[in-house]
Amino acid sequence: MIVISNATVLRVKPVQDKNRETGEITNIHAVDLQHFSNADTATAEIDILTIKLKDPVQADAFRKVVGSAVNIPARVWSVGVATGFWLEKGVLPTVIAQQAAKA
């Protein structure tokens, strides 16, 4: 398991998921996250990550923190050269407290 850290929740959207074995299509949600490739945001590349949320509780939790920076413990999948992330049931985002700008 890894932690996707300091990712900004951009949106939660409805999507369809197709079961590869049965062909059954179900309605779920996905979350789009903005993530920087390294801690130095001035030189980092911006990545947009999309993670499917099969648990409605997770979708609601992400919907409540749209626009916030979060940490998320995630699992990684890989098939060939493609990779992605998935969340175990019950995993919710943890909002990162933003430091106040210095005057």
C-alpha cells in the first residue's frame, strides 16, 4: 500500500464499471485528483489521477472535500505498461490542514 499525499480533489463523477467475467455493468463513481510529481511544486509536473469508487460511502466522503488537499492510502495495480490505483472498501480521504500564508 502507498499513500497518495497532498492530492487535490477535483471532482467526483458517475461512471459505469463493466465486470470482465460476467459483462454486467454497474453504476459507480470515480474521483479525479490533481497530484504533483514531486514536493517542489514549482518544478513538478501535474498528474491527474482517476480512481474508481465502488463504495457509495467513499463517493460521499470525496464529494464533501472537493477542492481540498488530501492524503489517501491506496493500492496499485499494473497490467503491462498500464498502472493505476484502487481503494479498499472503507478507505476515506484525510484532509490536510493548510498552513496559513505568512504576512
